[in-house]
Amino acid sequence: MTPSRHRVAPSPAPVDLSARTAPFLFQGPDGAIGATGTLHPLPRGPLATLPDRISRAMEGMAPTGLIGGALPFDRDADDCLWMADQTSRTPIAARTQPEIAPTWTVTPEPSAEAYAEAVQQALDLMKNQANLPQPLRKIVLARTLALVCDQVIPVPSVLARLCQDASVTAFQVALPPSTDTGPDTVTDTATDTDGARLLVGASPELLVRKSGAQILSHPLAGSARRRSDAAQDRAAAQALTASAKDLREHAIVVEFILDTLAPHCTTLTAPSVPEITSSATMWHLGTPIRGELRDADMPSVQIAGLLHPTPAVCGSPRDRAAQIIQQLEPVARDFYAGAVGWTAANGDGAWYVSIRCAEIQGRSARLYAGAGIVPGSVPAQEAAETGAKFAALLRALGLPHDMAIPTDPH
């Protein structure tokens, strides 16, 4: 790892948030939380420097303060974290405006067909590496939809629509200004209301929650699209729980999290069989993993850094899967498939896997969706799964929720 990857930027000046976009907001089953008061952007850096940077930040942190933001998918890339001196529990406001009805340009990157070809390449790699000492067991491949609107995208309305699904955690995180200076991208400061570069989404997946010495991780892996017909919907859930491919994919994720947390816990438990969970648009296999930390003072963001990215969004082995992802995906993930969340002054907090999300700036939005690939995966079915995972964001933007789903391969 080169020294440049361990750089730490100087601390930027504090920003008064009184008339600005909040740097981070979360609302889900546990309620709402966000930052208010004076904002301090934390020095940016890769995960290797995160423990030291968090330790220094928390030394002078107000008891009412909060650290929050986003960790990128790439462990060597710079994160984006903010510290505020006050915590807000104000729920995200409901919106009564009619559905957005602008004109959109939608560009798949790549197309569903090209994505299916990439899945086949990944399957071929797994087959060819099957006899290696540490073969590629799983890889998660993503695709994107690049959207351009004829008007500035109303992020508060989008976020309010995402909050309508009470089973997920809706979020908004302000990101650093983009280097993209094209005609459809606004590049004002990261906290300017109209020109903000924001990561907006509705994550169904808890990476880690910490309360004192107690931690909970609830990984999701193995998915199926929900159906409007009740009987078909039940059948889809039952098929998922019986799918050998999906159970194998899920087991890889649970194994990784248990192995990663074990050195840091005095107790660690997980059920032997996953449970079925759901959002408004998807069924998932999920396993609640509970533990007691050896060091109760370890901040929640540091635990998130240990786990992230799990095989639920990367693959196994992690480093090899990440390299292949770079080769097969035409669009960099940036903060997609990273982690978003918050840490309080006492170290407690919650971090979520940044999936079912979009990067929004001005009139532009980039939506992301991925699927886990293991031996036995069918490329056309994985393309259809990614199409279904776009549904929550497409619906929140006022677009047809099923527009990215290719012809049903079943």
C-alpha cells in the first residue's frame, strides 16, 4: 500500500448549518437522527487511518455531539465524515406535493444484457479458479442507471417518499464536491442546498448497531423480487428460503462477519438458519448476529470499518473479489456498497450498508444495484434481480418502479 493512500487532509473550517443542508440524516425503525449546530468536516482518509482520526475527533467532542457520514466501497479511498456539536431527533418531514412529473433521460451503465455477460465472466473465473488454495467463492456485481432530469431533483421529496417504507432506513449524506463538471452536474459546496452532492437511499441492511458493549449485525444476502399478487409473493418468499444457491450465498456472508467479529467479542451468537425479511420491493435472507465487545469503548464507526465491505456487497475472498469488480464494472462504485451511519460521543451508534441508493447532484442522479454471484447463478436472473433493486429509488423519483427489469427469465 503506497503512502499516498494513507494521506490525511487538513481539518477544514467549521460550517454553520443554520441555513444549510444537514450533512447526514437517518430515519428508520429506530427513529430519526441527524446533525445540527456547528459542523466540522473531519480530515479525510482511508480505512487504515480511521481509528486514529476518530480517536482524535472524539477527544474534543461535545457530549451532545455526533459523528456521521459515509465510508466508500474502496477501503483505500477517502471517506466522508462530519462532526456536529448537537444531535437532532426531528423526523424527516412528510411531503404532500404531487408525484414528480419532469422529463428524464435514462442511460443504463451497462445494459442488462452487458451486465449478464459480466456475470458469465465472473462465473467462468470461479470455475477456472476452483482448484486454487483460496478460490473465488462469491462476487457481487453492480450496474447503474444514469439519470438526467430537466429540472433540479427535489431531494427532500425523494427522501420523504423513501421514508414511507418503515422497514428500511432512509438516509441522506452530503458528499465532497464532484470533479465532474459536465453541463448536467452542479458542483457547488457539499452543503449548499441546490448544488449539494448527496448520497440518498433506503438501506434494508444493518451493518452494525452498538449500545454499550452489545452489538448487532443483520446481514442480508439472497434476494427475490416481491410480487403484487399475494399468492405469487408468498411463493417467491418460500422459493427463496429453499434456494440452495441463495442459502450458500448467505452463509458466506455470515461466516465472514462471525470470523471478523470473533477476536473483538467475548460472546458471539447467530442462528443456524437465516430468517426471511422484506422491504416494500424485495425479499431477503437475513441473519441477526449478536455479540458482546471485549472493549465496550470501541466506537461503532470503527466496528463498521472492520466489517466493511462484507461479502454481501463485495465477495469472498474480499480483496480478490474487489480486484475483479474493478475489472468487470464500467462505473466506479464510489460510496455505493460502502457504509453510512452515525456514532455518538459515547461510541454508540448504527451503520448501514449503503445499498438501494443514488448519488444525486442538481439535475443528475446515478442509481446503483448489485447481485451476489456464486456457482449456480443464472446471468439473466441476476440482471433481473438488479433491475428489481432499482425499484425503491425509481419510485421515489416518480418513475416506473419496474422500468429497469428485463424480460422475466423464469
